[in-house]
Amino acid sequence: MILQTSVFKGASLIEGGADAATSINVAVFNAAIGLGALIGGLIINRAGPQPIPNVAAGFVLAGLAVVIVTRGRG
């Protein structure tokens, strides 16, 4: 939701930017899914499923840190 809001907020500054914003939003969302699948697959292949919860928690904390740091901007 934060990504979508940011993309469309930026697109509102450009005339006709809604179509481009929609495609960027979908592309970034799909890239994130693909990257997550790749990282998860690599971890499982190398270390098994045991570290997955810790790695997922790390990504959640990193995302939370980004939200906290950028919340006041824009």
C-alpha cells in the first residue's frame, strides 16, 4: 500500500502519469515476488528450511526501518 501511494503521488505531478504509474507499480510488485522466491529458493537449497523464519523476520525489520526513516518525507 505504501508503494502504491508513493507511486501514484509522484505520478499526480505529471500529466497523464497514471498509466505509467500503474505499470511501474505492477512491475515493482512482481519483481519483489520474484526476488523473494529466488532468495527463498537459494536459502532452502543451501541451508534447508530452518533459517527461513529468521530471514523473513530480517526482511520485515528492514522494511519497517525504511518506513520509519521515510515516514516524515513527502
